[in-house]
Amino acid sequence: MNHSIKMLVTIGFFGLVAAGCGKNSNNQNDPALGELNQALRIAAMSPMGIPHDVYDLTNFPPLKGHPFPVPPAGKKYVINLEKRQVVIADQ
């Protein structure tokens, strides 16, 4: 990969991370959603692309080597493919 392509990929990566640092657009106040959505953005830029199962995110920073977050009682974490973010849904 030449230098200009690497630069564009790096700029794109940091742009996506910065865009995701604000409030969750789904307005769900769960501290784990920020970490899960950051891992989802990293996964989306990998060769794997956006996973369909939230548990596939365990291999991506910031979750790698950490226990998977536990959702609130009666809820589960799911990936909303249309919004490209992790949300909380009823089980």
C-alpha cells in the first residue's frame, strides 16, 4: 500500500472514531454501548466488515482481552445494521 493510501485510511479511521465519540444516537444510557460501538467501527474497517452478531466484536479493541459487557436484565445487545451501531433490545 503506498503512502497516500495509508494516509487516507488513517484519516478515515480517526474521523470515524471521532464521530462516534459523541452521545449515542439511540439515546440509551448504557456505558458499555460506547465500547461496543467503538469496536463495531473498528470491525467495519477490517476485512471482516460489519459483523451480524455482537459477540463477534470480542476480538476488536477496546474489547479484546476484556470480559464481554453484560446487558441490563431482560435485554440483549444487538447490531442494528441499518444504523451501523450496537443497540439494546428486548430478549
